[in-house]
Amino acid sequence: MKPDIHPELHELTVMCTCGSVFKTRSTAANLKTTLCSRCHPFYTGAQKFVDTAGRIEKFTKKYKK
């Protein structure tokens, strides 16, 4: 590797708005996030589909075989 061209990696603690904290490495000095794997609806199973015009049923009816 060429010297003095790579960014410096920092070990930092990432904080989520839900209160979850984890350690990682990054070129940034500090990170704060709004979603993580503990509070994201996809991972928690609390995912909701908002179907205002019956689009999901229309799609399943059209492509159901």
C-alpha cells in the first residue's frame, strides 16, 4: 500500500435513538443513527403494509397461479 493516502480508521461507539449501542470502526469521528437492527420494523417483525387502494390484493389476484 502507498503510504499517507489512506484515511485513518477510528474505533467508535454508534448510538441509536432506541438506546442501542454498539462498537465499530469508521473513518468518521462519531456516528448516531435513527434505526438499527434492534428497532427496525423489518428485523422486529412489526412491519406494517399501508394499502390504501387495495393494491396488494389486486397484485396477488392478478399474479396468483
